[in-house]
Amino acid sequence: MRNMKNNWSQEKYLKAFRFATEKHTNACKSNKCQLFPGTNWSYIVHLSMVSMEIISSLNDETDVNGDLAVQAAILHDTIEDTYTTYEELQSIFGQKVADGVQALTKDKGREKQDRMIDSLKKIKMQSKEIGMVKLADRITNLQPPPEYWDIEKREKYLEEAQIIYDELKDASEYLSERLKGKILKYNTFIGAQ
């Protein structure tokens, strides 16, 4: 049986959830809308799934700042996908959360093929909670791919997942094992054995 710990605050979770919901909803109103891939679901579904992976992992992790991990999970795409600024996050959620979200944000000024490696370097400079969020993000993203994705895109996504695993597996044994399992299962979507 897993040892249940309460090392995160529901109030901080709800504050971050409301903020992210508002920011992603407002982005939709101004044509910067993102939906859960392959569906017409609100993007907040993805953020909920990532935060659930984090909350679940907190039962097995020791020496983890649960509030930082949960808030970063919910907010991880706000700078990248909405009109939210680093300064706004810092003002509302503090520097550690803002720094974590900034590290999780891909630099659109870089060549597309370099963005993931650059982001992973920034993530590794943060506390392990931010690495946990990236693991949880990719776990959540390794759902059945949208039907319109060709084999090349699926292979690239799987390759990125393996890089994330290799670079961040030490951030969380629990999440690393979850990602490893998702990678194995995702092979079925590209015809690999």
C-alpha cells in the first residue's frame, strides 16, 4: 500500500488551476487556442492530466516540494501557449514557480529541432520538481496519436520521449517507470515491436 502524504496545498492547486484555465480560455478568445490533441476538448484537460501524474507521484517521492511540482504542472504551458509573462507568474506564484515554467517553455527563437534539447538543459538546472513535470507532461502526451499524424511524426515524438526519459529519469523513479511503460506502449502506434 502506498504511503499517502499531503505535501501540497489544495488552495495553491486551485489558485494555479483557475489562473491556467483563465489564461488558456482567453488565448482561445484571441485565436491562440490550443485543444487537447486529436480532440475538441479544452486544453485544460491536458493540464489536469499532468497535474494528476504529479499528485500521484508525490505519494512515492521523498524530499519533494509538492506545491512547486503541482503548480508548475498546471502552469507549465502558460508562457508558451498564452499571453502570460514570466513577470506575471513571478508576481503571483513566486520565483521558483516562474523559473520552473520558464525552463519548461520552449524557446521559439531557436530552430525547431534545437528547442527540446535547449529546454532539457534549462530543466536540468532547476530543482527535480521541474524535471518531474516534464516527465509527467510526456507521459500524458503519449496517448494514442491523432490519426492525421504520419509515421515520421510519430517516430519523432517517440524519439523525443526517449530523450526526455534518458535526460530526466533521475528526477523521479515513479514517473520514469511510468514514462518507460508509455514509451513501450507507444511503439504500437508506429508498428515497432
